[in-house]
Amino acid sequence: MKGNDQDEVKAGNAGGNVGRRSFLKGALAVGAVATGGFALNMAVPGLAEAAKRPLPKKWDETIDVVVIGSGFAGWSAAAQAAIGGAKAVVIEKMPTYGGNSIINGGVYASYDDKFHYRQKMGLGDDSPELHMQDTLKGGDFFSIPALAKVLAEGATDGLNWMIDDGGAVIRPTVVRAGGHSAYRTHAAGIGKVYVDALKRIAEKNGAQIRLNTAVTWIWRADADPKSPVLGVEVKSGRKISNIKVGKGLILASGGFSRDVKMRGDHYPFLSGENWNCTNHPGATGEMIRFAQSVGADTLQMNYIQLYPYADPETGILDTPALIPFNGPGNGIVYVTKQGKRFISELARRDHVSFAQIGLGPQGKPTYTIFGDDMVEKMGFTKGEIEAGLKKGRLVVGNTIAEVAQKAGLPQDALVETIDKHNKYLAEGKDPEFNKPITKAMLPMTKGPFYAVAQWPAIHHTMGGLRINEHAQVIDIFGEVIPKLYAAGEVTGGVHGTNRLGSNAIPDCVVFGRVAGRNAAKG
Amino acid sequence: MFVMKRVVVIAIAAAVLFCLPLLTAGGGTALAAPSPKGSCKGCHADFASVLPKGHPAVKGTGLAACSSCHAPDLAAKKPENAYSVRMHRAHIPPKGKLECTACHSWVPGKSFGLIGRKGSFGKPDKEQMELLKEIFASWASSGYTDSLHAEAGIACSQCHGKGLPTFDDTVENAGCLKCHGPMEELAKKTEPKEFKDRNPHKSHLGDIACTVCHKGHMESKVYCLDCHKQFGMKIQGAAKK
Ligand SMILES: Cc1cc2nc3c(=O)[nH]c(=O)nc-3n(C[C@H](O)[C@H](O)[C@H](O)COP(=O)(O)OP(=O)(O)OC[C@H]3O[C@@H](n4cnc5c(N)ncnc54)[C@H](O)[C@@H]3O)c2cc1C
């Protein structure tokens, strides 16, 4: 194929004024791949990519379905693509698989599960419709409803798939978490349970993984709506090679919470290195930039979530840091250093985080107080509590006063707060913060009791690549980019301003499956 | 200095016997002039002075004098090969300064063997050869995992198997565990007294590659510390000497 000089797509400026015309005037012969011609290219001036780059002259290999990222979304996509008969390969830049997914807290929102735990425990009603409504509301109606619907409707089948085909073991309980109006959050202890289940399904069907391999570019000849992505450039050690995509390229590269520049560019309040972050170090946004460089649209990049309950010192979301999230439906109480409540424990994450930030730096940390009888109902084991105690992440006391003393809180104030909260539970009404009271919330009358310290840390990026309900990536003109799919945290528009806790796993699994199925069809 | 100490213990014969002329000449850095291919005469008037104690007398002035007994291990069958390790370390930096082709025959992209002997270890092209040289130098003296192995008399093939390692070669866990395993034993050794789950050999990340932390030819790093900055774990092969 041959583009005449004038028509070749040149490297644009970063914030460039590359108009639709210059896009579409790119090299013309769609489909006549890899025989010269220049690549669509909008990299930052000065970067290697910014040079007017010819498309690879030859491809080192061809793979049906190339999946970028080995978290929930990537493995789900690879599994489903392999089941659909495609050769699927997962590309992962880190030396270990799993991204944020393998360190995740294992809570999964779904209106039902094959064991029907919610029904068996008498925890009330739920439906996919209600799940969708909560998701829209919890994100201030900034979500694209069609996407939220796919999540809510596919969540249960995704969960059962991991249990039945992947051997995932979930804990026998369902909790009600902040922003959810039903008991629908399932617990597995840690996200690795699901990652390994998905990996098993994928590998059993022939999918493979390559670790230590970073995608460094996406190849597309031009932005004509009929022009598919052609392949990717990957770097493994010192070796750079080009993979041609046979049927589909699936971006499942996760969020960008660790990308200091990207998060600061979109949400200046979170700029700089000084924020704690719950994510793995590989949670950076280069795949979003590469996709933008070949025409992909993004949305809502400025919605970045703080996890309100991270370890105040390290920002890590360990098992103790999950208790404040899992526990509101079982009666836990959040208090300030003064031993006073400051918000409804069933509030959304963004509200809880900003209530804490509003206390000022001297308000750090706040605490969650809970009782021993809640532990298993919240989805934890006694062993996990003991480990938390040994590491100094939890303190324990036989009375509320003793817990207060060990945590360094004013004893009288904490005793009064808990007494009052017990009374609210008995009366079924929280006049202070209007928390909806349920029967599953236990009063703290009999010890031992525990306290865990908490503080916000950067956690989840709601924005990202624009997709439709088939997980196809949409370009800046509203057209589908042929052969390009995205799923999981790399996408935007599913959660709006604020992702409800336990909604990310179903998002990744459900859209990963959709992407894998569609990509395999070619 | 750190490397030197160990070398003295492990490879004293090599360091002193093979390189005596070099060491005295200038801190062990330079050969006066490269020998003609396959000949040792330029530096070693005779071999008597460089042979390990108890070694039978050797006749001749060339490579063949050694390789007639110490045949190249083309099949990578020898579990250890102290001869090869000592010879290499004695003649490449920092101890010596010989080019590979002083002893090896090399036709780029076609073969790589020992001068005067049949057989080939592989087909390195120019680019691969550069990489091999770089990695070999690291093996000889870097202070990384590779040179810790060199000091213990372990050559490339014991980790990488038969043939010259290629560009994207790695070492699978099974390879490391042949000597260092089984994994459960390793995990037992590194289990912290207080927090048993903070065990680098029993990570919450599951079955991970040894090379995630233990890099062969680069600085080794405790991967855990990327997130758990407060753990204060240490690893061998971390610092450049
Ligand atoms: C500590 C923690 C706990 C959480 N707990 C929960 C929970 O309990 N429930 C819930 O619903 N959500 C939870 N979340 C959110 C959820 O885990 C994430 O949104 C989810 O894991 C994202 O999955 P993913 O597949 O999209 O991306 P990831 O799992 O992050 O995987 C993306 C992968 O892509 C790789 N990658 C990126 N760029 C490239 C490139 N250029 N080349 C090659 N590879 C690349 C990354 O290295 C990474 O491994 C938690 C998040 C964190 C950080």
C-alpha cells in the first residue's frame, strides 16, 4: 500500500489540533497490512513513537486474540475467547500475573449465587434491576445505563461460572456494603480466589500467558471507521517484536491510580506523590494513551476514587482494611479520634473519604469499632482477626472502654457513642446520620470488641476508554474501532462518579467475558 | 573487594596460578599482547607454574594441551565444571583481558566451538555475541546472582542447559530448585518468627518465578518491598560490588 506523502498521518502535538480531515486522510488501503505505509500516530513529541512511524514491515507472529493484562478482565476475556475457539494469549508487563485483581479484597456484588445465601440467611430481597439502580445512583447517574445494565445482569452468571468451572470457593455469607440497598456483596477473602479460577478456566481451554512483556504501541493504519487495529508492539527484556492480531485486541490493562501524571492531569487535587495508594505498581495509564493515539475516546477520567479505609500508614488495603467496608450491614461503627461518629456507616466511599478529609490532617486516622460476633457474618475468619491483632493493625478489649484505651481514644466518649448506637439499632432509627437500620445489624453489648484505624488512599479510576455494551472501543467520532475491545478498570462510564464497593469484580468479569466472546467471533 | 575475598577462597588456583603474570603486571588488568589464536605461549612459557597442586604434567604450548583431557562439554552433562569456570574467570575481566576468540572458534550465525576441536555450542550472531560477552563479564565479577554462582564454580549451562543461552532465555523454577529446593524447604528457611505470612517464598501472589526477585544478570530486588516498604527484607546479589 502506498500513501502519497501529503496524506501520511504525521505525529500530532500532544494536545494536538489534528482534525478529522487529517485523520481520515491517512494512508488509505485498509486491510493491505504490514507492507509499508505509516501508522496512525499521535504520540507526545520527542518520544520515540512520535517519529513518523512506518507500520511494521513484517510481523513476528500472528495471534487470534491478544489480551493485554492478566487481572479479572484479562483472564475472563482470554477464557471466553479460548472457549470460542480462538488462540488467546495474555500479555502481562509485570513479572507476576494478576495486577490489582490478585491483591483485591474478594468482595463481589451479585443479586444471587448458586447457594442462595441471601435468601437462606433471610437478608431480604434483591434483583439485577435494583443492583443496576444502586449502581447508577451511587455514581450520581453519570454511568451509561446500558453498561451498568450489562454488569448487573451478568454478575450472577459470572460468579457461578467461577465457582462451577473455575473452582472458586466463596464464604457462606452476604453483606451489605456502603451505597448498596441490598445484601448482595459476596466474600472470598481475597481476589486471588477469582483470578485463579479464571486462569484455570482460561488455561484449561488453551489460553496462554506471557509475563514480563509490555505492550509499547498499538498499530492501526488510520482512523477510517473501517480501519481495524492491526497489532501491537511488545517489549520483553531487550527484545522488541510485533504481534499481528488475527481476530481481536482486548485491552484489559486496568486503571491508572499509580500514574501520578495522569491522575494529577485529570484530578489536580490528587496530583503529586504524597498520596497513599492501594494499587499495585503496574497500575499506570500507558495503554489508555496508546489507545487514544489510535483514535479511541475516553470519558470521565477525572473520577478517581479514594478507598476510605486503607492502612493509614502504608495505604495498603489488607484484610483488616476490608472490615470497615464489609461491616456496615452488620453494625460496625466509624468514629473520629474524639470517639464520635462522623457519617452514616452505609454511606458511599466518596462520602466517607471526604468526611475524613474534612476532619483535617489532625483528624487522621479514624477508626472502625466492631464486635466479635460480627466477624464471620462480615465474611472473615477468626484466624484473620488474630493475624490482624499480631501485626498491630487491630486492637482488642473485653469492654468498649478497654478498646478505647488501647486505641488511644477517649474512653467516656467512645462508650457513650456505642451506647447511643446500640439504642438506635434497638429503635430502628439513626437520628444523627439517618443510617437505614436493619435487623442484621448487631448491637455491641458483649465483648470482645475491636478497633481498626483507617484513612483514605487512592484506589480506583472510574474513567477510561469509551466502550459500548459489546465491549467494543469507540473512537472520538462515535464509531466502533474494528477489532479493538476493552474491559475492566481500563474502561470508563460503567460506574459514573463513584464505583460502589464490590462492583469492580463483576464489571471486569462480565465485560471481560463479553469482550472475549465477541473477539473470538472475529 | 567483596568479590575478591570469595574468589580467593573458591578459585584460588585459578586466580593465582593462571593469572600470575597478569596480577604482577598491573593489578590484574591487562595482558601485554594477545596470544596468537589457540596459543598460550605469549603469557605462559610453560604450564607448570599455573597448574593446580597435584595436576599431572602437561606438554605443549597451546589450548590442545588442556582440551585433550578437558574436552568441551558440548552436551552440558557435567554437573559442575570447575575447569571451565576457572579458565574463563582467569582470562576475562577483571582478571584477564582475552577476547573469546583467543580460545574459541566463531563463525557468526553459524557456529561457536573450541579452536582445534570439533563441535559447536551454538550459532550466535554478532548481536548475540555482544550480549553473551556482556553477560559473561557480569557472571565473572558483577556481585549479582550470576557471579555468586561463578564463585561457586557454576557455569552457564548448569542453569541454562545445553547450548548457548539465547536472547530471551530465562531459568525456570525447576532449574533453581534442582540445587536450592524443594520450595517448602526454602519457605521454611525464610519464615519470619513473628509474622509467618510475610514469607517471600510463600507469597500471597501464589506460584511466582524465582526470577521475580532473583535476577540472574541484574540487580536482585525483593519484589515484596515494592508495596510493603516497611518489611526490611534483604536479598543476595542485590548490590553491585
Ligand atoms: C487492594 C485492592 C482491593 C480491591 N478490592 C476489591 C474488592 O474486594 N471488590 C471489588 O469489586 N473491587 C476491588 N478492587 C478493585 C478491583 O480489584 C480492580 O478494579 C480490578 O482488579 C481491575 O481489574 P482489571 O482486570 O481491569 O485490571 P488489573 O487486575 O489491574 O490487571 C491489569 C493488568 O494489566 C497489566 N498492564 C497494564 N499495562 C500494560 C501494558 N502496557 N502491557 C502489558 N500489561 C499491562 C498490569 O500490569 C495488570 O497486571 C480492589 C482494588 C485494589 C487495588
